[in-house]
Amino acid sequence: MLPIKGVHVVQAKGRTYTYAWRGGPRIKSEPGTDAFVQELADLRKGLVDGDRSKLRFLITSYKASDDWKSLADKSRANWTPFLNKIDERFGNLSILAFDRPLIRVPIRKWRDEMKHTPRQADMALQVLSRILSFGVAEGRLQHNACSGIPRIYSSNRSHIIWLPDDFAALEKVASREIMWAVRLAAETGLRKSDVLRLTWTHVKAHSIEIRTGKSGETKTAIVPIHAGLRSLLNEIPKRKGRAVESTSILVNTEGHPWKSGFNASFIAAKKRAGVDKHFHDLRGTAATRMFLAGLTVREISEMFTWSEDQVEKLINVYVKKDELLLDRIRRIDEHAARTPAVKPGVKP
């Protein structure tokens, strides 16, 4: 193996490890191969003239970090274009410039250039915020300059949960396969991607347990099989056939696991039914049901693999004000009925 300038080689326990630079990420490809050369080039992309003081270096370091690798493949694919945009716009700036309050002005200006697509603008700001948070964690920055910069896109979905009328309207026009997916999402609170890949092996004696795709399969959602969920599972037939396919809970009208076509079929049925709801609103529907049934925020967060803050926000957004008030009134009245009246104190 010929030495390459800057590459750091370490011998340990009879094995050789190569790093893109001293203190940098390890190169996993076999030395001397084309893959090794390409991986080294990718890792060094941000090292312009060896200047590690630029934001470009921080971006490169982030892409080589465990934080980046822990993201789901879909998240990395979605974030990569924004990393490139950040590199083009801010890559040559000093990292220290992002500790100065005035840097927020060009950041907001950059975000506003994308305001015609609010969600994209907010995603760009989110990715930049993640880069700066990484810089704080690495000791390169003291603050995240994106903190406090408001998002552009806002969607008040405080009353958008699926109601019995919505399910009834959809059931009149949708196939039973679509309805099984919708009802299963409403009973479990799982994301669409996780619902569609559920297999019977995920169904245990008292729970459905699945490693969630959003977490890169590092977290496990554990949903207790309550009466409504058990009834639905009993309704869905277990199919016989090839081993791989026969284990899938949800299938299309041809009896095959949903790999494509679900979105188009669901949206078409939803339009015919006149239902103005999204599939992801079923998560809010499930959380609402569980919260009103008496489950605590902590219990819901453990089931859905969310943080308690996420559950609090979701409950505040999705749970109708009247439903919350009626539930609180009920609990107060029940407590009052159980508590004897307090006699007035005796005057001295």
C-alpha cells in the first residue's frame, strides 16, 4: 500500500486501520481499491486547502459522524440536497461566524428565498440547525444560530382527527384492503411505512412489537392489543402462500404486500368519499383515543417511541378542546361524588 498524504494509518491488535486524516473518520473500504479512493474523496470533500475553520469542514465532519449514520436511509436521502445547498451558500464562511448574532440575518434571508415552498424552506433551516447543533456538541460553536428563527410553514390541524363519520364515508367507497390499513393505523398509531410492513411475526400474545423505520430500526414500538385492535386482527385473514408474502398482515387487492400503489389507491378513495384528512392524521386519532381512555403522556410516548414533549404537542394539537373539557368535567364530578362535603368551621 502506497502512502497517501494526510491519511492516518494505525496498527492495533494485528489489524490495520486507516483514517481520512488524524482524528478523522475511519475509511471502511479496502485500501488500494477504487471504493477506497472514492470514500476518501467524499470524506475530504470539505477540506479545501486543509482549512478546518470553514463551515464546509463541519458539514463534512457531520456526514462522517455517527449522528449522520444513525439517521434512516430515507432521512439521509432527503437531507443530502439541503446539505449541498448549505455548502454552496455558507460553506466558505468561518465556523466562528455562526457564533455572532448578526449571522441570523443572512440565515433568514436564505430561508426567505425559498418561502414560495414553505416546507422546503423549513426543511433547509432544520438541516442547517442540525449542522450547527453538531458543531456545538463538538465544541466548535457555543450557540446554534438557528434557534429562535421561526418556521414559515404552519398548519393548524387542531380539529383534523378522523371521526366516525370519516371512517364510515371511506368504507362505502374503499376496498377492504384500504380500510384494514386505515383502521390498523388508527388502532396502533404507527406510521404508514410501519403499518404497511407489519407481519404476523410482529404480533405477540399481548402486543404488537415492531422496530420503527423512522428511527432506523433502533427503537421498538410496543402497542398493547386492546379489544378493538384484537377484533381487527381477527378480522384480517391470514393468507397461505409463499413464506415471505404470507406473513404480511396488509395486502393489496391482488393479495400481495403493499410495495407501491397504496398512496394512489388511498388518495383516490379519500376523494371519492369526500374525506379531507391525511393518513398521518390517524396517528393523532390513535393518540387522542388513548389519551381520552386514560393513558398518560408517558405511556403514550413509550408506545409510540416519541419523546414526552412530542406527545404533549400532539395532544395539544389534535385533542379537541371540548373533548378535553368534558373529560375534565367528568373527572371533577366523579371526585366530588366520592368526596363528602366539608363542614364549615366553628366560629371562635
